[in-house]
Amino acid sequence: MKYAVISDIHGNAPALRLALDDARQQGAGAYLFVGDYSISAPWPNEVAALLRSLPNAHFVRGNDENHLDVPPGDDGQFEVSRWCARTLTADNKAWLDALPEEITLPCDGLTLRMAHSSEAFMGKALHAHFRTSAFPFRYPHSPVTREALLADFRRTMAEDEACRSAIAALEPGVYIFGHNHIQAHGCFDGRWLINPGSCGMPLDGCEFGACYTLLTIEGGSVAVEERRIPYDVEALITQVKATEQYAEARIWSETIFAEWRTRREKVASLLWYAEEYATRIGDSRRPFAKDTWQAAYAEWLTAAPQRWPELFVP
Ligand SMILES: [Fe+2]
């Protein structure tokens, strides 16, 4: 069986279409999705419709599925989640709500386990090295090549004591997860770790494109092929600017544009900076009120590239 393994679409329907078209051309006959289907790009219903139309598809939920349950309010901090939650149809929201946290699938004598984050299998061992917010500091220069990243991932999993012991505690089999938006895979003494990266928002510093991974299991043997379908980031941004999301959640949308352009996460530093700003002006309102959120963002735009140049490497 050849599976297309796809994660972290984040509402990016154009990227999902590219990945699905490529997967069909590559002969994929089944699909494994590991969460974060909406929030960030403005096409949550289009993504849900594509996913729900697929045959032989298995899904687990991601942490952003929980962020759709944003409390009512008119703060700035949750603008993009609130827009997405309001835009999703009730039927699509119910479908997302019903997805399980984890799945175990038998395949040709092997066991596949799927969860959104590697934490379900390995605790914090992998995240200590390959979490999204830490990635720009691990790779302060561009370009990041796939070869260097894969070698780093495999060396770290094999040599770091916490990773080694977390992997050794697993039953042999295939472990599939996303969450950190960093595409990587490796086999460690019969334990396959597969992260297909983020289809809609790659944050691994490598080439911009719709990432996913092909997993072929035949006769008990495993083959993995990473795929990354390049497309025009500026054309994508132009499309988003014409949407209601851009009008209603401009700061989030612009921050997402910056992440797409650099393939480096920005949100952690923006939230950290907003906290620092709000504390400085004596504003205790949380989530951040619109005026504070906008003022903090304006300052962050100027201050962040000096304070954290690693986040802005083109
Ligand atoms: Fe995600």
C-alpha cells in the first residue's frame, strides 16, 4: 500500500490540492492525515471538503482543532481563530470535533501509529531539539538543505540520550506525527519516525512548497519518499489579501505571510513581545485587546528583526 502522509494544512487549500494531485500521480491509494486542518490560511471549508471527499483516508486531530473553540470577544489576539471558527460550517466543525487524538492501523504485518505530536510517543525528547520556535536558532543561516536537515535529525535521534531511550521504549513499527512543521524521517532499529512537514505552512527553512511524504509498505518492508511541490508564495499572498480573513485578521495574516516567505516561525516571538509590551504599558487585559495588540505588533515589526535576526533570514 502506498500512503500519502499529510499534516498541518492550516487552511491552505491551494497547497493541499497540489499535494493531492501529486500523490495521485505518484500512485498513492490511501491517505494519512495528522492534524491542524484549519486556522492561518483562509480556506478552512475548502480544505474540509477536499479531505472529506477522499477514499481510504484516516485522520487524527491537531492542537489547532482545539483553538477553534475560542471564547467570544473582540480582542485582537484571537482574531484569526475567531474568524476561522465563524467561517467553518457547523457540519465541518462537527466533523473536525469528532476526529480522534490517536489512531493505530495494522498494515501488512506492521503497526502504524498516528498522533499530531511526537509527544504522544516520545514525550518531549524530539521537541527539545526540533520544535518550531527553536528551529531558527538551530539553523541561523539559509538556505537549509534537505540533506543537512535529514542528517541532523537522524544523528540527533540516534545520539541524544533522551531521544535514544524514548525511541528504544517504543514497540517496533511506524510512528507518524506532524506539529512542528519540520519534514523529516528515519528508521532507528525497527522504529520508523515520519514527520511529513507542513503541507500549508512549512517552517523548516527549506524551499517553500506543499510538503508531504509518501509511505509505501509492501511485504513488511517500508519505503519513504519526501515530496515538496514548489509554488508561488507571492501569488498565494495576493489570493489571501482578497479574502475576508485578511480584512478581519490583518496582523495574523501578515505574520503568516512573513512565515511563508522565510519558512521560519514568528508567532512565539510576537506573543512574547506583546506580553512584554502590555506589561510595560500596564495593560493587564488578556487575551490582548485590539489597541494593545496593534501597537505591540507595530513595535515588534521594527524591534524583532534586530532582536531575533534568525527569524527573518530570507
Ligand atoms: Fe500546525
